[in-house]
Amino acid sequence: VISTGRLLHPALRALLCCATLPSTAIAASLPDWAAATAETAPEVPPGPPNTPSRVLYSEVRTAVQTDGTLRIRRRFALQALSVETDTVSTGWYPFGDTTKVTAVRAWHLPPHERAKKSRSIPVDVAVGDAFLSGSKVRLLEVEGVKKGSLVFYEFEAIEKPYFLSLSHLFYEGAPVDRARFELETPPGWSVRSVWLRHPGPDPRVAGTLRSWELRGLSAPEEERLAPDAADEAPLLGINLSPPPEIRVAPATFSDWSSVSRWYSDLSRGRADVTPAVETAVRQAISSLGTSPAEILLSAGTMVRDRVRYVAVELGLAGFRPRPAGETLAKLYGDCKDKGTLLQAALAAEGISSYPVLINLGGAKTVPQDPPVWGFNHFIVAAAVPPGQNLPDRFTSAQMTDPDLGRLVLIDPTSDTTSIGSLPAALAGQTGLVAAGMRGKLITLPAGNPSDHQLQRHLVGRLGDDGDLHMVRESRFTGELAAEVRSEENRSSRDRREAVEGAILHRWPDAVVEDYSIQPETSDGWFAEKLSFRHGYSSASGDASDSGVELFPGAADAFERVPLGRRKGAVDYGFPQLVRYETMLEGVPQDAALPESESLQGNGWSIKTYYSREGTSLKASWEVQLSRRRFEATEFAELRKFWSSLSASAGWRVPLSQ
Amino acid sequence: LSSAGFASRPLSAPRFLALGIALLSLTANEAPAGGKTVISIRPGPRSITPEERSLAQDPSRGAEHGFILLDETERDESVGVDSSLTYHLRAKIFSSQARKLADLEVPYNRDEGVLKKWWAWTLLPDGGVLELKREDLKEQEVMRSGGFKIAVLKGSLPGVVPGCIIDYGYSLTYRGYLSTQRVEIQQSFPILDFRYRWIPWEGRAATYHVAHATGLGVNTVRDQRSVLVTGKDLPAILEEPWMPPADEVGASATLYYRATADKPEEFWKLESKRLLRRADAFAKKQSIEQALTSMKISEQTELPARLKAAYDWLSKNVRNRSLLMNEEAEAEDEDDKKEATRRTAKEVLEQKEGEGRELDFLFYGVARALGAEANLVLTTDRTDHYFDPVLLTVGQSDWTLVAVRGPGEPLDKATYVDLGSGLPYGDIPWWVSGAQGFLAEPAGYQMVMLDPSEARRNVSEAHAKIVFDPQDGTAKISWSMDGLGQQGLSERRAWRTLNPADRQKRLDEYCGATGDLEISRAEAPGLQDLQAGFHVDCDGTLLEAHFRSDLGQYSFRWDGAWIESVPELTSTSRRESVVFNFPRIDHTSIEVVAPPGFVPTALPKVAPIESPFGRYNLFLTVTPEGCQVERLFALTALAVPAKDYEPLRRFLAEVHQADATPLVFQKAAGRP
């Protein structure tokens, strides 16, 4: 029995009431832009959605004032597609210490109800990884959001930028129906724009107003071995200049050389050599020597290891490095502080160098033209004196520029990267050499497989105890070394247990007898040595009658992911080379051996080699992956690569004492 | 100030306690009242002492990156309006990882207090001293809303290098008092000397509680208005697999104010009464009796059978709104959600649905109406924290159960149930079992141990068939998994909440999707029925089987996603207990069809593996089609103390080794 009261439930009454109201009336209290969006909002699809919300409209309007100040207005309209409404019920606006948020508004249009303006109090929260920074986000909550709700947010801010360069990322972390960036400039201003990562439309121009619009941006999808969706999203870069007769407070960049000059002026004197810097470098190089290579190595290692990373990004300090002497005295600093100290240290020993401003992380943020600021990191390009040959450890970080000559790139902030290696997150990136008038864009070396290597050497024999005794020496370089160093730095105990755990996972009866590491060899590698034994005659997978696996674990060197339903690219992050060399004693004369072979495909190759002398077997397996990425259309090639890995690495031989 | 002393009734001692699960909270050694608590916090010496200089790295003890030499705090809230905090830390730095200790953050808001004292310096190995001055500290606003803000002062100590000592401290005032503080006595660094003094506001009842300090050099001294917790030579907390939750390892102190000054006994008695009052108000006699009429339970049957029948009827006829399928939740409109808060059993029964606790209250009423003694039990998700009766707050509980038994029967005969959980009568979710619960009684309460279900109630049955394809070297794999009791319970509950796309991804993963195994079908057909148990069907192709007809012999590993994973313990040492999810039995049956033209070689006989923690059997037999693998794995232990770690590790290693036994096929006689 349903009571009358239940029939007149408030929600039902509201539904009946709203059924008589035209949608225009429901949205009557909305501002025009929101009402227009509400008018055309699509129905919420029935059933469970794949994303909890969608962005119906996203707009950023930047009005440049005659003094270079920016008046910014951000509007966005969200539609709750799910009963999980967290992503809809809070609006946000990120800002820094050059920005003042002047207005925050939100409206909520629940399904079949009237729109209401939010009365919530905004909250500012500090964000970011920096130890100390002015980065914040202003949050505004909207109450009562439910499935089908439309929520409209509007933020207004005034920014006094340090330079007139804008970047707008068309990315909301959700599917977007319509996204727009609008730019209004005073008459006579120059506006140069460029699309990065994806081609985009030319702006629509109406007087002094330009607008760029994209539609139908799909929902990001998180997958293993995939780049961050935001790093692949369309990015619009804009360069602004006032007419020549107008002077504005922010810097303006006509070309990359002017960006270089701006930065050089800003950091002038910061890399000056002080007596303390001279003393510190002398002490650092005393154990190695005074050749250019030794100076690069000593100074780079000194800054990398002695100066701890502490980011203080307040105001202009976010761009201007501290004086090298101060960083040395305090022994802490961020990337530009560390890099500037390295420059001073190199200068103290007669090696000139340049700051390189760059974007860390692999995303393309810097166009060739016009100049648009897309940097978040600072490394150093050291000039190699003419006629000097550098050892092999420097090969991957070297490049030659027609104007600047031979350069070695050093990132002293990466405390797991050997001096002479280039972090994979920087490979192939476009950076700005800040060298005053001579400043220019350079493209860092993209890297090749030999820059990131794992070399594993195994020696095995059957002992008198019937066990298989193995000694495994592994050497890592490049990004592969950085990964294991990072683990080692966090906890040497955990690293050792992880390595031993992997051995026990493969051979559950294994006994690890010895373990040692060398975090950084003289040639910049990470070296690890492991001795262990395990039963040969027992019924373990490896030690069956089928024999001893020649390259244990080799086929797993490259992570694999399901491809059947995958739409996005598989990205290994960097090219790499993996090489196993195995020497076994006690291989019977009549034991069959495979033929040495060479396999190759598009961007990869595998070589195996086997030789026998008496009962000694020497085998090697080498894989070179020269590409880092396989698009979805290339998955057949990727499968071929994986299949070849397994097939070539799976050979076994019997052993006897 | 009241101490953490607790005079509850003695606990029953279930069998698995003998295995040493450290689920009881522990109070520290407590000195007699009236002991001195006064400490004097002042800067440490401005030079490295010989003892400090001699301290060296010891990764095995967690002293790889540094030592905290002294960590001392005094929090004086005695005035109630304005309080003071004095803090001092002295540490030795060994590595760059420990240098983060030199990035200082002071919880100071200049709008609400005064920074009265500050010192911070780095003592260099060569005898030099570098100072971080007060004026070098920068304020960072962490949060601001309206006129309220949270701010901290930040600064970095200069010149920090391996081998140096850092020493810093401050004294500041702040407005009001902190209602609850959790103090980590043990941390990720070893601590040589720890002191924490709390002087609470006398205007409110204050309580402290020290946990997990047994066997450590932790001592507590209190007087009428303050408490001092000290610790000496405290080892670092180490991360270990299958360890108790983070909150339950490492010594900690909880300092808090309570609404009343009741003694613990009184506090819990009052909470017990409140809980029962709510349940009684919910489960009114008339509506319960109407429900019983609907159930048509024969009065001739024994009470346990009637209770089970009622449980089964309610499970079938009343939906648990706390565990809706994603499709159900998304199909509801706002009116459904508004009506989700029901006040009485009558409403639940009329609407045929209720939230988790409403269902517990309902069964509590039904059981009593059937003539049983019924009690409500508050407990926790033990993967997060344990119920601690010494911590006087009911807020620690996040789960409710019902204990039922015959009239006059002792409590150890009680059956614990969780209506709406999807588990059969007599089972409770594994994450609340093996831990203490608070059992409410009309005149008081009891702390009870909630036994884990026996392994035989948690059985998984997997059936797989593997067929090789000589054309492309792959193998087709079809398998299904059924789970009883706790088996698959977590997965079912998690999958139900996911949208279909995300659920399919999880199902693919469960079925073993990797680059080597492409899953073409992954289904959980009974997922919408919470009572239906666990069932998954999978089909896939093993891409890297690498069978070729020209091989003379072919070796194949039969393990995979169709075998419930066996815990892997590889470290040779252990500090904490090992705590598994639940005792269980896994039965796997695999039919491996021999590759065309091949026959199995003589299959090895694998000896049974027996241990106090479980057992394992593997039978490999030749069949007309190829091979049959029958595998039985029983994990009967729930919690294993660190002293028994090595035999447990060996047992699991032997199981892993047996699971690696390959099947070997050779070319059939007469085949080319």
C-alpha cells in the first residue's frame, strides 16, 4: 500500500512542477553563457557511463591590458553523467603569486529544477611539489549535485606576468564537447600563435578578439606503458608583442634570441666564480685529474651529490637562480641553482658553459616559432674545448651545434643519472641555450639503444653438491641505471631483497650466497654481483630434464601489456639495449645447441650467438630496441618483437658434472 | 588525566591467538602515578659528541640513511585558550635520503600565536656550525578560506652533508587545543631518545593511550595533570610483505579529549546502551513479527536452523543498498537516494532494501524474535586498523555484526553473521575476522575475538583446459573459477561497484591478460546476485607457448592465472607477524591436451608438502588426451608470528617450486 504522503513526496512534487516549466524558465537565473549551454545540453545517456562527467563547454578568455596585465576569465560547464559527482561538484582555478583571483561564481542546474547560485565560500589550497611556492588552486564547492546536474563555474583573475607568452592546454581530464580559448588585445598588438602536438584551427578574428575552438575531445584513458594523456593533448602557444612605441612591464620576446637575452640579464652574475667555489672545485677534482673530461665529471658529481634538491619558487625566484656562492654555502637549491653552481664550478676550471632551459617529462611544449615559454627545468651545456676527446661515458650526452660547437649536456639535478648520461625524460626535447645574443634553440640528442643498457653476465656450473652454482653480474647504464640507483638510494635493504626475491621467484629453492653493488663505476655504470645456487636435479621449472635456461629472465626484460582491446600507443620511454652473456661448464658433447641467429624488425633487432669449446658453452643474446613507441597500427610489429624475444631467449641445455 | 589502563573482562583465547597475532592493543609499561614528567627542552650541544661521531650506518636495522638522536616535544594545553608547543630534534645524517630531515616545517600561524624561541643549526663533520636564522623562515599558506587560514613556516638547514648533525627546535603558542593527536613514537628512522610531554586542558577529560610498545624501551610517567612518554633505542619501522596494517606496527601514542570524564568501563557501557537503544528503536516488535510471518519458518525446527532460514530469507528478499551494482546505482534517481535513510525495520521490509547497518539491526531484531540471544558487535576493517578498547572512541568502528546463540548459551557458542554481505550464514567478511570486536550487552559489553572462518569454508575450484595449436605455436586456454566463502568476496564486491568498461578491464586482468595471454572472454555471470558466490569464466590464447611440430621434446609450465596466487615470502629475515587474508583451500584441475603427434613423458611424482601452516598435493597423470594436473593447496594459518617465519617461508617456497614442475611431451614413436 502506498500512502498519499508518499505520492506527494517532495521530489515527485518537484518533478510535476518542473514538467510544466519550459527549460528556459528553469535556467532563467543562469548567466547567458550558462543558459545557452543548458539549452543545448545533451541528455544524460541511460545506464552506467564510462566517465563520471563531461565538459560541455570550457572557455578561457584572456584580455591583455595596455600595460601588459592580463584579465583572465575561465568558464566551464560540467554535466554529471553518474551518481558519483565528485568531479563535478568542485570547480577549481590554479594560480600563482603573480595572479589575484577577483571573482568566483558557480551555478547549479539540477535536472528538472530551477538553477541556483552557489553560496559556498571558496577555499585556496597550496599545490605542487616544490618545498616552498606560491602555487595555489582556488576551489569552489557546489552542493546537491546529482546525476544529470549541470554545473557552471566562472573564475576571474588579474595576472601581472613576467613575460608575454601564453600557453593553453586543451585538456580537462574528461571528455570535452567544446573548448575555446579567446584572446583580446589592445589595438595594434602583434599576436603570433602556434599549435603543438596536433594541428589545430586558425583563430577566428573579430576586431581585436581572436578565438580558437576545438570540439569533441575524447576522454583520457590511463594505461600501462602509455604516455600521460595531458602530455599528448593539444597545446596552443601564443606570443604577444605591443606596438613598438608602447612599453609594458612584462618582457616581450620577438625571437628566441630575445628570450635568451631576457634570461641572461635576469641571471647575470649569478654564475660568478667565488673563492669558495674555486676551493670546492679544486677539492673535487683533486682525486681525478684536470683534463676537461675529469673536470666535467668532478664538478658535475660534486653539484649533483653535495647540493640537495630543495625547490623554492616564490615570485621571480621561480626564474632567477641564486648566486652560485650562496648555493654552495647552503648546499641546497633547485635545478637552476644547481645548474648555475655547476656553471661557476666549470668556469673556475676554465670550461665555459650555457644554461639550457628545457621541459622535463617528454611532452612537447616548445615551438620553433614563435617563441613561447614552455620550460620547467634547467640543465647545463658545457662547451668541450676544441681538440679534446671525451671518454665513452660522455657519448650519449654530447652534441655538436654549428654555432656553439661541441657541447656536453649535464643535468646535475638528477641524482641518479651519471655525469655523461642524459635522462630519458630530456632526450629529443627542444631547449633554449641561454647565451645572451647567441642564444638559440637546440634539440637534445634523441638517444639510441646503447645509451640505456643492461648487460648481464652469467657463469654457471654444477657443483659437487649437485647444485647449479651461478654468478650473475649485471651492469646498467643510462635510464636503466637511474632506475636501479633510485631503488638503491631509497633503501639498499629493499633493493637487495627485491633482487633476491626475483631469484627466489624463479628458483624457489635458491640460496643467495653473496650480493654486492657498486652504485657508480668509474665509467658511470651501476654494477651488481650476485652469487647463488639452486637444485639442479630437483623438479624445478628450470632444472628439469629439459636443462638449464641459457638466458633466465631475458624474455621479461621488456614489459608486455595486453593489446587485444588497446587503442593507445605502447611507449617504452626510451630506446634500450639488453645483452645476456652466459658461460656454462659441463655441457655434454652431444647436447644440441641452436644455431646462432639474427632477427630484426622495424626498430628492433635480436642477435644470438653460441659457441662450444669442449664442455664449455658460451652464449649471448642481445636485443636492441631503437624505437621507443609502437602506435596502435603497429601492434603486429610489437607482437612480432615480443614473440621473437621469447623464442630466442628460451633455449635450454643439459649439464653434467 | 586518566591513563589508558583498562579493566575489561578477560578475553576468550581463540586457537589462532596461539599463533601470536598481535591484534590486542598494548599499553606501555606504566610508572606509578606521581612520577616526574617535567622535561627541559633546550638546544643540543653545538658540537658533535664522540658518541654521535661513532654512529654508523646499519641498513639491516633501518639505520641506512640516518639516526634521530633526540626527538622531544612538550605540548602544554593547560590553559585551554592559548597553548604552547616546544619541539626539538637532533639527528645524524648518513645519506642524501635523510637530508629531507633538514627541510623544516613549523606549524605556526602568526595570526594565532607567537614564535617565542627558534634555533636551527648544522654541525659539520669538520667542526663548523651553520645556522638557519629565524628571519630566513618563510611563511607558506597551506589553506585559506574566508577569514580562516592554515599556515606553516618553512626553511632549509644549510650545509647538510653525510656525517653532519642537525639540531633545531622552537617554542610557539597557538590558539585552543588539539582534540586528538596521534604521536608516532617509532618512525622510519631509528630513534635513540624520544620524549613527549602533554599537559592537557583541565577543563576537559583527557586520556592517553600508548600502543605497540611491548618489548621496546618505551616508558610512561604521569601525574595529576600531565603525561610523559619516553623511548630509548627505538628501531626504525621496516616495510614487510603481509605485515599488519601501518597503524598497528610501531609504537604510537594517542592523546585525546573526551566528552565525558567516564572511566573506560563506564564509557563503553554507555556506548553499549546507546547502540542497543538505537537497534531496539529500529527493530520494533510488530514489524519484526510481520516479517517472520512472511518467512514462514517452521517453528518445529531447531533454533539454529530457524536463524539460518531467516538469514537466508532476508538475504534473498532484502537488498543491501551498501553493495549495489554500478548499474543499479546509476539507474536510481534522486528520490531513491533520499529514501535510502530508513528509520525502522518496517520501512526496510516494506521497501525490501536497507543499508548495511540497517540490515544488521534487522537481523538482530529477527533473531531475538526467534528466541535467540542476539548481540550487536562493533568491529573494524583489520587491514586498516584494529579495534582498540583502550582508545575511548566509538568512531574507530567501521563495521557491525550480529552474534546469535541459544538462550543461556555461553558466548563462545555464538555464531557471528553479517546480513547482506553476500556470505552464507555463519560467515563474516575476512577483513573483520581474526580481530577483536566490541560486543554490546544490555548491562555492559564484552571484547570478543572474531574467529576467522575455517579453510574448508573458503574453497576455490578452478577447472582449466589447455589445447595447443601447432599452426601458430599458441595454446588456447579456457578456465573457470568458483569460490565459496571468502574466496572471491573482495573481488566480487569491488567489481560490482565498477562501471562496465572498468569492470571488464579488471576481469581481463583477473583472467590473466598480459602481453603473452590475450583474453577473448572474461565474464562473471553471477555478479549481479550478491548471494550467488564467486564464478568467473575465461577464454584466452597463450601467444608464447612456442610449440613447434619439429621439436623432439616440448616442456610446458601449467601454472597461470587459473591458480589462486600463493603468498611469496622471499626475505630471509622477519620482524613483524605475517598476517594473511583468510585460511583457504584451492583445488585446481587442469586438462592439458598433448600437442598433436606428441605424448607425455613419464610424469614426476611430487611428494606431498605438509606443514603447520597448510599442505599441498600435486598429482600429474597421463590421460588418453595428454595430462591431467590435480593440485590442492590449503593455507590454514591466518597469522604467523615472526619467530615461525622461516618454516612458513620454506613451506611456501616448496609450494612455489612444486608449482613449477613442468609437463614434458615428446614426439610419439613413429612420428616424423
